[in-house]
Amino acid sequence: MLEEFKPTWMVKSIYSVSPEQLKAHGIRAVFSDLDNTLIAWNNPEGTPELHQWMAELEDAGIPLIVISNNSKERVAKAVETLKLPFMSRSLKPLSFGITRARKKLGLSKDEVVMVGDQLMTDMLAAHQAGVRSILVKPIIKTDKWTTKMNRFLEKYVWRSLHRHYPDLKWQEDLND
Ligand SMILES: [Mg+2]
């Protein structure tokens, strides 16, 4: 059970993961959570670093797709300025959204990676979908109330993860 929460990689910030690193690991598409992974709730336009990273991925031909549990209308509005493709009603921590997006691209499980800031939804969903995952630190500390509940549970999972996998640590990038 515990293994299902374990991220493949833990990277402080997704911006330090370059297209070259992704390609070196056979990754051809990046799936990502939106809230607190790509953008902060109080800055829906995203930071210059995010836009720079998005441009690098685009140049490298690696699609970035938002995997969200929100409705189509809400996600569409949230990604309006970022102009990213998305999968709504993904039912994280279940695998549906990730698998649907992956099949749409015609990619195998080892060719996509799921990025997110939450063990209870993003990392678990990646595991259910059989794809590798990157846990990132949340962009800002304050969460929406729905996330607060998950964060509470997350504390217990973290404690067990650290006990069972003492080598787990935050990396600078995928090669660290
Ligand atoms: Mg999030």
C-alpha cells in the first residue's frame, strides 16, 4: 500500500527538469496537476519561469497536458492564459484521466510522467495508471480547504514513507 504513494522522483521545482533529462528517461509527454504544481491560486497567469519551461518543452516536442479533477468549464478557465491542453474530471487518485490522456497520445506507460504536489491524489493516481511520477514542492503554502484534508492525511503517509524508504530525498533534478 505504502509503495503506491512513493514518487519515482522528488524534485523541488519542475522548472529544473529539462527536456533533455525527460528524453534521457524515455519520457515523451508530461502530464501535470495544475493547482500549486504549475500555478498558484493567486497567480493564474503563471510565473516567467513556468512560461520559460513551457517554451522549452514545446521546442523539444514534448506535450504538457494538465490532468485535473475539476469540470471542463473550470479547467478551461484556469488554463485560459497558459493555453495548455487538459483532461478534466480525471478522478485522481484513480487512473482514468492519466490513462485517457496517454491513450489519446498513443504512448505507452513508460513514455509519460505525472507531475504533482500531492501524494494522496497525484502520486497515487500515477501509480494506479502505472506511470512514473515526479513530486514537486507546492508553489505556495496555503491550500484550498479540500486540499487541507489531504495534507492532514499526507503527514501520516510521509512519516511511513520516510521510515520505509530512508533514501527518499528532494532532488535538484532527475539526474541528482
Ligand atoms: Mg495540486
